Amino acid sequence: MPKSEAFKQIVSYSAWPLVFFGGLTGAYFTFSGEHPLIAFSAVYAGAVAVLFLLERYIPYEGNWLEPDGETANDIAHTLLTKGLLEVAALLAAIFPMLAASILQPLVALQFSLWPSELPMIVQAALGVTIAEFGLYWSHRIAHEKLFFWRFHALHHSVTRLWVVNTGRFHVMDSLFKITLSQIPLYLLGAPLEVFWWLGAVTAFIGILTHCNVDMRTGVFDYVFSTPRLHRWHHSKEIREGNTNYGENIVVFDLLFGTYFNPDRPSSTDIGIKGQIAQGFLQQLAQPFTKEGVRQILGLKPKRN
């Protein structure tokens, strides 16, 4: 095997743990600084840049490097749509940290059940797991109930996966997920640091699941949501796509029978059978009209 190919294999096996655990290590140092959110944004931007370069060095699907005409909309949804919820955040991925900074001290209805005496690494793992229960079910409901699918379809309308369209979510879809995942932590009295760590894990898992990098994730597929699993989730084939709902970890997919990881390359035939509007504002408005919903579902227009 040529040295260049051997090196690519090394990168393929090491990229996921290096980006994920390297990012969390960077988060650890930023959280102890004077401006944690700003510093974390810099770490996150660095991880995005690394994945952007890796997509060109070892792409999973070469055709996904070609423009799809949606780059501007992808960026707009990441920075503007989610920005409606994350006004002061520099990047959409850090909303859990921002929201916690503002809302957590204001929540009066708390039962002080949180095990604050445990080491922070254990508290963070517990917070990720509790939030994941809400994330799993909000995601699964969004696929199984047409009322919620009308909003979630925007995320699945992409025909290529790459690091830039990680945050392509309708604002209503994001609100639904945040409500089901974070309110239990607020009510249990989880400390601010737990929300920060939840935000960090979600941020790095998010860009990793969407990146177009040929990563070999092995045993990580049975713990975390990985690029391999998420590509199956984006498959046009419903039997394949209505699986792997885990946002960060796959424990509830394994528990509720929606884990899907066959022994073959994951799907590159992704997208939806319906049609999403072309412009950014039109994409936001589409789920609120009857004709827009019919387009999303791939139904023929009604005749007058």
C-alpha cells in the first residue's frame, strides 16, 4: 500500500475521536476562562475548519463536494433561523450554553434533585443522557407525525451531507427539540456547567454526524451518533431513514429498537420525496400553508 493511502487510512480511523475528544478538551479550558461562550465559539470554528479540510482530503462521497445551490440557505438557517432563539450566540450550535446562562438562574420551579456532589464529568454524562431522552422522542415524533414532519423535512431535504448544513433546521423544529430536552434539566436543578457541557457535546457531535468525511468509527457507533449512522438516517428509503434518531448518543435507539447499522456502506441516496421551497424566507413560511405542506409531502397540487 502506498504511503499516502496508508496515511489516509490512519486519518480515517483517528479523525472522529480526535475532533470529538479534542473539541471537548478545548471546551474544558474555555469553560474555566473569563469569556467561555466566546472562547468556545473559537474552538468550535476551529473544528469546523478541520472538518472542512478533511472533506476535501478523504471525502465519503465525492459528488457531495459539488455545489447543490443551497449553501446560502444552509448558512442562513444556521445563523439566522436558530439565531432567533440564540440571539447573543456567535454560533447556533452553542444555544444550550447560552440559554442556560440566561434562563437557568430564573427558573423558580426546581426540585433540587440534581446530584451536585458527583464529579462534573459524571454530572455532564447524566445531563447528556437525560436530555437525549427528549431529543430522541422529539426527533422520532418529527418523523412519525405529519404535523411535526412538515417542519423537520427541511433538515432532510438536503441532497448532500457536509459540515455546513449541520444547522439546517426550521425554527419550530428547534423549539420542539429544546423544549423536550432541556426543561427536565431545568426542573431537576442541573447547574449551569451541565448545560454548557451538553452544548459542547451537541455541537461537536452535530458537525461530525453531517461531515462528508470517510471516518471509520467502529465501536463508537454503539455509543454515539456517528457520521455512518446519521447517513443511514438521511436515506430516502423510509425503512432506513426512520432509524437512528439519537442526537448525541444511541442508547435509546438500542433500547427502543430503532438502531440501524447494517454491514455495508451507509446510504448516499439521501433527501425527501417532497419538495422544499427555494428561498430562505419561503422555506420558513412553507410549512404554515396547506399548499406548502402538500409540496413537502410530495402530493399533487389541489385542482380548483
